[in-house]
Amino acid sequence: MNRAELADFLRRARTRLAPSDVGLTGGPRRRTPGLRREEVAQLAGMSADYYTRLEQRRGSHPSRQMLTALARALRLDDAERDHLFHLAGEEPPRPGVSSGHVRPGLLMILDRLHDLPASVYSDWGEVLAQNTMSVALTGDYTGTNVIRRWFTDPATRLITPPDHREMHSRAHVAGLRAIAAARPDDPGPAALAAELRAGSAEFEELWQAHDVVVRRPSPKRFLHPVVGALDLDCEVLVGDGHDQQLIVHSARPGTQTYERLELLRVIGLQDLSPSPGAYNSQGVS
């Protein structure tokens, strides 16, 4: 771990970003350019004290998960991410293997979607990033896998209407099977499939059906515990490399769902939404 070079790289990456580049408000005039240390820590999901110590060459060795979070927070491209890993004494993720690193282009779009629920997913169900509206709609699940939650946590399904749940289950299994076959050298999808085949009778039964394509109806209905039923259109933007997706939900103006989505936006901004434990769900499968 090259503490001096790592500290310098983090500092330079931080100062080149404006708050608006990452979906934050600028606030009062700043004495120095770029993001504040506490803002980077917030975006990366770590303590401000730990991030400060990294920039001061005093931090302990960051984990691979933490390096991935820092690369996402600082909007690093693939080459910059690899450099970050090298400075920390770690091997970068191998090509063709899931890394959790969100492409800057998808994050840039996500940062600008303030009034619509939007999330970035890997093609095998990892929640890589969410905006405020997405968290207000489904709860904060960044860093988890929606397929694992769907088959291991019954509360996850509460936000999905009962008559839609079988379709969601089939779509999850079919999608994971297709990805595991397409990337046999990627241990993530294969390990998840093995885990769920052993731990979920429903998953194993659907796996044996060997479906690889399941069409999903649109719009999608969510049962939110505060604002009620939401019939939302779903658009999917596939990132370069086709292994990440930006999923955006919207409502047609003039509909009851549009009004409820506006209410959800106010609730989310005021941080008055129910805690994730109220429904523990991810309805955008």
C-alpha cells in the first residue's frame, strides 16, 4: 500500500468534482474547489474520520469493497479504478468478472434524475447505486442482491402485488441462469445460483425448469406502505459492456400514480419515508 500516492490520488480526484457532478447541492460558497472530505465519505458509505485518515496517509488498509465504494463515489473510470486498487496494494477486478464498479456515465445520468426513482443494477441483481427517489420507493438496498433477497426474505415481496410474484420469481431465476451460462468464469452469478438452489425449494424448482427468457409486463405495480399503489412505467438503459443497467420508473402526468409519485418525492426529500424494515422490498426486478 503506497499511502503517500494513495492520499494524493484521492485528494486530486476529490477536488476535480463539483457537488452538482454527484447529485449534491453546492450550498454556501466554498473556499476550495471540489467535494469536501465528508461528502466523499457520505457517498462512499464510510466514516468521515476514516476517509480523512486516508488522505492524511494514516489510514489502515482499505478493503476491496471499500475501494469499490471510493471509485464509485469519486466517479472514476475503469483505468482510474485500477490505479486506485494498485495504490492500495490490491489487484484490480479481472475483466469479465463482476466488480461492483458503476460506470461514470450511468452515475452521471443517475445524479441528474431528481424526481424519478432510478437505480443501477448489475445484470445478476446486485444493487450498485440508488437515488433518493428509489430509496423512498423501495428502501435502501445498495450493496445487496435483489435475487437473494427475493428468495430468502419473505418481507421483500410485500411491495409486489400477489398476482405478480410468480412472474418475478421466474424472471429472477431465468435471468440469473442466462448470466451464469454467459460468464462461466465469473464466480459471482454461479455462487449465487448454487447458494439459492441449496437454500430455496422454490428457486430450485424454477431452476430445473431451465427458462432463460421471461417477458415482464409494463407498467409495474408497487404497493407502497405510505402512498399506496403505484403503476409505474419502467425504462432500462444498458451501459457499455451490457453488464449494468440503469432502471428508471416514471408515471404519466395527470394520473393518480403521478400525484402519488409527487407525494413520495416530498416524503423522500423530507426523510419521512418508512424505514426499510417496514417492507424490505425491491420491486424493480
